[in-house]
Amino acid sequence: MVGAAQGHGGARVTAAPRTLIVGAGGMLGADLRAALRDRDVTAASRAELDVTDEAAVLEAAAGHDVIINAAAYTRVDDAESDEATAYAVNAIGARNLAAAAARHGARLVQVSTDYVFDGGATSPYAEDAPRHPISAYGRTKAVGEEFVEQLLPDRSYIVRTAWLYGEHGPNFARTMLALAATKDTWSVVDDQRGQPTWTLDLAHAIVSLIDADAPAGIYHGTSSGETTWYGFARAVLAASGLDPDRITPTDSSAFVRPAPRPAYSVLGHRAWRDAGLAPIRAWDEALAAATAAGALAAH
């Protein structure tokens, strides 16, 4: 992590910003707390701050220089039948935080998602690619991005991420290890491509944006490289010393769910380089590090 008195690339800063983490009880929120553990931080879980409550958000934001919004309604399938609730959290919540940041002169980091795209691309999505969500979850997150851009264009970072895994919540990687303890073989889809991303890597990337006082705009906070869910599942087992051949490939037609999934969720990383920052490391390198750190061990 970049030190409190040292910005990215060696630039000196006078003091670490006072930071509010919203959604601090989630998987990313917990790793953001770890990445900012030496800073002046207020960590608010969903129970402690309802982002849909405009007055509460305005009060909570007071006295902070940076707000990181890691709060989200992420139940992708449930959102198809309850889009209003997803919209309240993902769109109105983002609007409330952007308005509060504008009022208090703070910067905002809005964590967003690959689901703002339709997944029809064949090469990595650029940061300025048109939004075209195909699910209720994606629509609500896209509107959240638009609110942030409208209300806080010069002091906001929209950080899109995808395929998250980490120590502090349920996720695909830990599910694969749990299955390995109970099944001899199982199938995983091999026709969806993306970038598995360790939440601790994402947390440090967000800190680097803040410390560098990077230009406002959209950044893609995903690991470098790409794979399929099947490829990721095999790598998870191999990293833990298990036989990856226990997993067989299948296609999405075997796992029909209420919300459509983007078939291609690979995001480009040009904005990091344009800002003089390094994109997140390769997904397989990060997986090895996460496994070695015990981040995927059963609790």
C-alpha cells in the first residue's frame, strides 16, 4: 500500500484524506478497511448506513475528503423480480452519495460492474464503451454511474469490477473448494469469459487512485488477462494442490437462471496507464497470492 505521506510515483502529499467506506461489511469493504488500516477511516456497514436515506448519507459524509461506495444490491437473479429494491440501492444510493460528496467537497469512488455491458464484445471493453445492460442489476448499476457523472463529474472515480473473490464473503473460488470437499466431479461453464479479481488487489488499486489524485473518470478495476469460469475453477483447484481434472466443461444452457449473464466480461485498462498507474496484476498471479495468504481457506 502507498504510505500515507507518499503518493504514487513518489509525489508527496500533506496528509492522508479522511475516508468514509460505505458498505464496509461486505467482501470488498473488509479488504478496503485492511488496505486503509493506517488511515483516518470511518467504516459504515449496511446496517450502520442506509444509502437510500438521503439525510443519513448527507450527515455521514460530513467531515470526509473521500467516500468509497462499496455498497450494492448484488443479488443478480433476485433483481429481475425486484428491480425497485435494486434501483433504490444501486442508483438512488449512488445519487445520494454523489450529492453528499458535492455538498461537502469530497471525492467519490463509485464501485460498479461489468454488467453495465451486454457481453457481446469480442475484445476488451474500453472505459468509454457505450453502456448496454441486459439485466435488472446491470440497468440499476448503469443508472448509478450516470448519476455520479452528472452530479460529480470532476471529483469522481467510477471503478468497474467483475468476478470478485476474497476472504470475507461467499464467492465462486471458495465455492469450488467447498465442492471439492464433497464431490468427485462437477461441471462449470466454459462459454463465459472474464477476469477473476481478488478484492484485496481491487482495494489497493482504489487506494492508488486516491493517493495519486488521478484524473476523474472511469477505471476498470479487474485483473489483467482473461479466462472462463471453467478455466478459473481449474486454476482454483490447482493452486490448492487439488486435481483440476475433476471439473468438466459445460455451457450456459446447463445453468439457466433468471438474469442473463454477459458472455464476455473482459474490461480494458487504458485509463490506469493514462493516469500513470499500473493496472491490477494478472489474475493467475493474484490467485496464487490469495491462496498462499489463506484468503480462500474455509472459516
